[in-house]
Amino acid sequence: MGNPKSLYQITHSSPQQTTVGDLLNDKNGVAYIYHTDPDAFLAIVGKDGKTNRQRIEATYKFPEEKRYIGYKANLLPLKVGTLLYLEFSKVNEASWLTEGIEVLNNSEPAFKAAQLAAIEGDPGYFQTNKPVHGKPLTGTSQSIMPEVTVWIWCRALSPKSSEGTGQLPGQFLDLTPFVMSCTTNINKNTGGNFQITLPPLMCELDDERQWILKRNHLDRYDSVNGASIQGEGYVAQSALFHSDLQNSGEGKASDEVLVRNQFLFHNIITSNDLIFIRFETLDMEKKKRYADSRQYYVSKNNIAGNLYDMIGLVDSNAQSVTPETNDVTISISGRDGSKLLLEDGTYFYALENSQGMMKFAGQSEQKSPLIDRIYGNGALNFLSLYMHTSIDLVLKFIIQQLSNIEVIPDGLFSSFGDRINYRFNVTQPRSKSNTDYKPKVKLEPANGIWKIVKLVIDESVSGRMIQDSSFSSANGSILNFIRTACQEPLVEFYMDTYGDMYHLIVRKPPYDQNALISLIEGKINTETGTPEVPPAVINIEQEDVLDEKLMFDDSEVYSWYHFYPRNVFIGDDNSYSLSYLGAIYFEEYAKLWGSKPFQQSHPYMPYVPLNNSEKGLGLYERQAIFDLKYVVETNQYMPFTRKGKLILNGDRRIKIGNIIRYKSTGEIFFVDSVQQSYQISENSIDRITVVGVSRGMIEQLIYGVFYDTESGEKRYVSYFNIINTTLELSPRETVEKITKVRKVSDFQPLPANISETVLDQVNNKGLAKLEKYNYRPENKKVFVKFINEINRLGYNVIITSTNRSYQEQFQLNLQDSRNADPGHSRHEHGSAIDINLESKTTGKRYKKLTSKEAWEATGVPALAKQMGLQWASGNGSFGNYVDRVHFQIVNSSSEANDEVLADRYEEYTEEVRTIEINRDKIFSNFKVNKFSFNFFLKKLQFDPSYKRVTSRNVFQNDQQGTPIAPIIKSVRKN
């Protein structure tokens, strides 16, 4: 069942939900609608052609496989990390969130947004205004003038006819010919901003009440070749004042007065106008870029498909006037999509609070679609669910709520087609009574600018479960809320424009060796999988560097590491420190840089168990241990790396969160900030890029080399073996003798299949379940005879339960405490059976809750009594617990039954072997490799022989740096 196109994919994430029943009975979970029909849930066929049951059972290992294959649906054990599918139409709408986010197994390679990876992998991803190494010249001269393109959507350019409609349609305008300067800044912490300087062109109102250029005050011209360096040029006649003749009264002469001019760009650009900025042309866009430059008013149909460096919203429009010199300057400033998150304050309140009502939540009527943003179906529940809730779920829920606000009219993004984002809108208003309110939802395009805001999450961090009660607060900016959920050094969050969409990126920081090498070699993962064309690293050539300021810095050097996760699930203290994670101390670092601690708690619980076959460590414990290992790995090399800034000839290809290769030094740098600047004056055009960089490492030493010592030995040296970070997880085995009970082997079971002649060849379902009573042949014969006699009364028998294990009874008791305690059920002793009846003539069914009178009318309870069987406790129930289907043997007391059972079992002694991890030795290998440490202290990484990469082999770590056999993880010819 299930069309793959109508399926909703989930990954089981909660360690607290250990069975299918736990998952389906979670009222806030996506699969709650299946709680009444778990078999239907297990029968859903996913995109891989397997049912949910098959995927669940595939996670079992021996002896689980033998024990649980074919298990009852609700009791089927469910392991964290299992991929499951739901029917799209049945997903719990309270959990429906923003579409477009697919996650994948991403434990080692670095993560990068698919859009950025595709752009970087394009062979045309280079500037047309300079030759490129390895690219043949075509014989034609290339443009050497830098350029910038700025498009802006202005509300003020809406026609007079739209003034009473509420939402102004506005108009896209090409500001390119008028830009005097344009600067963009992007950093990982606060997002991006821009500043644009424009000339004081004079304007006036036309008949449509629109501001237009003042007639005869702009003279256009062409250069000798038909176009200026920025398309058509102009000479603007502008001044702070103009003279005007005003009649001072009847019969009097007109007086000449000075009137203040109005300036076009100050009047037509307003807050939250939408802006698109591009710098110099790339080869992959040159044809379209040329076509885009031939118009002043831009069609909205031309917005999609371009490579923008920044998509932003206007903050302010400042007009600076110096009357003494008659100078006027128009300065436009704003921010990229981060403005949406920085300025949005209160997250959500109950609907009643938002309208100033003194009522309980849910008592008032839903009056506005915007109220759904601050109330939202299930929103109040989420206030308390941020505890034990994954990053993935929290962030998608935030976007779902925010995307109700348009900011920019919907129609402006029609050219994006089906690439836009979608959200679930409530289509049924809240009733006044709110008694049976169940909102109807519909998948619809996100509103306004949220159509082009894309959330991309790396699966290696998406499932980290948040343990921080402060998420229940509705105060502060949304960006602060997100950063509370995404905390470094384990989770990285940043924002940038890729192509024609604004991206919110959440990923594991790629600072470890595996991730860094995957970035260098382009073997990365994205939200859509591994890219077919690997993205390239941006090379910085020496001739492009205008200024270089790089330094060593000890501000991020640590000698102590103490990592304590918050574990609210242990006691009441939300800062409970796991005592087994003591501080790790490195004396060599302390002697040089002092006693500097890296001491931090983080609000995460693990989501998917680590791929670790060792026993003896709990899920939370293992996650915390591996987190600490990662922190040490990614900080050990910091005192031996450089950071600072590079000032370059303009290069728009450089993006934050990425790496660049500085060819002149052989270093790989991480990009922390990027400033793009363009300025034109009467005599020059300046175009520069300022790149803030950190973690600069010689590329060859990222992989590592064998170094010849004075004694003739070879020592392996890498940034990643300065400290040995090998965890000591070798198990130790303990043996304990315990006494157990087992069946006596001299009993011969009855034949596996019950003969149809014994049951008079009637239709009886579930007969195979009686095989469980082969170890109790005398009881089995009683039940066979009982079924035989029921058949003669005119009823077919459907057997629903016979013998149960202790574990099965334990699960039943958990589901309903009225069920017998484990160890005390007649079913466990082989002396009870549960059946349904079916009339041979009418087809009527008699089940557990069918009335007592109806059952008695069948004659079956009386028949049972004649045969020495008891109908439940005698009247079809156990006290207040109705159990009409239960019949049990009562020819002996419970104690007698236990004796019979004991007679058929015997005690024996067995050696139980337990695999454990010695917690005291987990970090015993964490020692400084003194040879590598001193190698970098002496700055030997700058040996000219390492400037060029000659080997990309990665070798096994060794804390002493002694000669070892290579374990090649990745090889690529230079």
C-alpha cells in the first residue's frame, strides 16, 4: 500500500519510544493516526519497495531475529535510527512542517548546501574579466572593468490605482547605471548587510502620483563604442534648491524664491524594499547577464535563475545634505535575509493573549490567518516539548510559523515555478466552542519572501535532541532562538545567498580531519545526496592579493577540556554533570600558554546511536564521550594555525563557511567573513574583496607526512596527530555463574500440525498457536476438545492468544495495568486460551467486549464449566476488567499449576559472560605527541618542500609518532 509520491519519510528519533506501540501512541507524533491500526502502519510500502515491518525487522541481530520476527505489531521492538514511511494524507497535521528538507547519513564527509555545490562544480564558475589558469584564451580581448548589478523592488513605484488595495504591487528597477558605491558584508554570526550610495537625481510627481525623474535634468550619452563602462551613461543636473516664480498676491509681481528639490532615490526607496546584488560577471552567466543590462525597469519574470551575491531588504534610506557646498548624498543600507530573523521578536503567544483577552487558551475564535503564526496548531504544545525535541524539528517548526508573514507580495516570485518553499496552512477556522476543533490543513506555497528562504540541515546534527527549558520563553529575536538550538562547537549555523535563494545552513562544523579533507577533495554530502560533479576549492593566486594580514594567536588555545552535557532526564537539575567525564589536561599546552580551560555545557541529547559495536556504554554516555573527542581533535592544532584577513582583487566566488586555497603559501583557510566592495569616481573604479580567514593550515600537513629525524627514523607528522585522540574502548570480559531454569528434555511434543480430523474438519483460525502448548500435552488436549465441542454448537473458533512469554506479559501489563502482572498469568503457565466466536449460520462475531448475555446465549460459557474450564474469573471478567474471550483450566489451584510447571523444568548453572568498557581508561591515550608538537612549535610546517602537495595519503595516528604501517583512506593524484 502507498504510492511513493504520496509518502512521508521519517527517521525514528526517540530513545524513549522502544516499540511500535510507543511510537503510534504518541499523541504529538506524526504517526498517531495509526494507533488504532498498527498493522496498517507496518504494511506501508516505502520507496525502497519494503514494508515498515521489513525495515524494522532488518535492524534485528541474532538472537533478536528469531525472537521478534512476526511479533505482534504494537509490541514489535523499534530501534532509534530506523527509516519509516507514512501515508502523506494521514500524517498528524500538528507535526507537519516545511517541505524540502531531506536528510541522509552524514557522519564523516563535510556538509554543503546542494545549491552551492552545484554552482561551484560548474566549469564556468570563474570571472570573465581576467584570464584563468588552465583556460585557453579565445583570441578576443576581455573586459577588464569591474562591474556591479543592483536590482530593487520599490513599493513606491506602484500605480495610483493600487493605493486603496492594501498590498502595493511595486515595480523592479535597475539601479545599476546610478550606483556610486556598493558594499556587502557577510559573517557567520549576524548574517549580511549592504550599503549603496546613489546620486541625488531630482524628481517630481507625475499624474499617477509616482515620483519620476525631473524632466530635462538628466542627459544620457553613449561612449565611442556605443556604451559606457556601465551600459548607458548619464550627466545629472542636480542641486539642493531651484528657483521658482511665485505670485505673492493679486496685482503684485511674481517673486523668485528658492525651493528645496526632491530627490528620486530618497523618495522611491523605502524600508523592506527587496534588493538583488551581483558583482562581476561569471562565465556561466555571461549571456543572461548581458541581456539583463539592457533595461531600466526589470520584469519579475527575469528574477529567478540568476546568481546573486546578496538578496536583501532595505533598512534605511539616508539623505545627507551639506548646504554650504550644495552637496547631497543618498545612502541606502539594509540586511540580507537575516533581517527576517533579527527583527522578529516575540515567537508566539496563546491566541487569547495576542488579542488582549482574559480567557484560557483555545476559548476564543480564530479571526485572522496571521494569528496562526503566533498560535498555530500544536504551537502551545511545543512550548513544553523543546525538552527532548530534535534540532531538525524545532527549526522546521520555526520556519513553518514564520512563513505566514509575507513581507513581500506573493506574485513577485512567480518565475521560480515549483522551486519555491511550501508550508501547511490551516483552512478551517477555529469554532467558538472549540470543543471538537480539528483544523484542516493544506499544503500551499509559503507566503511572500519565505518562498525563497531555504532551510538546509545536515543529518549528522539534525537529530541532536535539545535539553534546555529556556526554549519555552517567547522573548528575544528568532535568530537568538535559533542560535540557542545550534550551539558551537558541535552545531554550526550561518546564512548566505546561493544562486537565487537565501539559505539557512545547519551543519556539523567541518574542522576534523575527515571533514576537512572531504572539502578539499570535493567528496562532500548535501541535503540531496552526493553531488555528481564535485565542488571545487577557490584558489587565491598571488597576483590577486592586494594586502595580507595573517597572524598566530593564542586566544583559542586550551590546556584543559571539560565537557558536560545537560541531562534533564536525570533528576531535576538541568545542569547535571556526568561525573565520568572528568577534565582532560595537557601539560605541554599549559607550560606554554597557561592553564586555559575549555569548559562548556551543551543542551543536547543524542539522537541516533553511534556506529559502535562495543558493549557496556549507554547511549548518552557514548555520545558525550565522542563529543569530547571531537572537541579535542578540532582544537589541538589551533596554536599552530594562522588567521587574519586577505584583501583581494574582487572575487565574488568566496563564501562564508567554505575553504579557500592560498596558493602562495600552500595554506587552506576557513572563510569566516566576506566583504565585497565596489566604488566608482570620476577617475577610477575600485573593486576589492576582504576575506576574514581562520584555521590556516598547510595543505600537505592536513594529510600528514613522514619526517626524517636525525637518528634516521621516520616520524609521522600531521595537524591531527599533535594529540593522540584514540579512545580506549577495548572491552573487558567478566564471567559470573548464575542459576537458571530450563525445560526437561525427556518430554516428546505432539506433532507440529494439529490433525483436522481431531477438530472434525471445521473452520478454526489460529490453530498453529496451539503448537505453543506442545510442552503441555495434557492441557493442549483439553483445549482441542473444547474447540471441538464449540464447533458442534454451531460456531467456528478464532484463537487469538495461547502461551505467552514473560516479556510479552510484561509489555501487556505496561499497556494496561489491569492485565496480569508478568509471572502471574495463566497464559504463561500454558493453562489459558483466548478465543473469538463466529456463527456458522449468521456470521456474527463474539469478541472481548461483546455483552455477557450474548456470550451466555451461545452456550459456550456453560460448555466450558462442564469441561472444568473457567470463563475468566467465572463470569467473563476479572473484577471490573471485561475479558469475555478468556478461558482457563481450573482443575488445580494456581500453586498446583506452578508445581506442575516446576516438575517439567530443572535448575542448572550457567556462566554469563559480560562485555564491559573500563571507564577509567577511556581517555588514557589522550597524550601529546611531543615530536609533532615540537615540529609545529619550530614552524617547520613552512618548509618550502611542503608548499606543494605531493601525497594525499592519510595514515593511522600514533601518539609517539613512531614509524607505522600506512592505512590509506583517500588517494588522489595531484
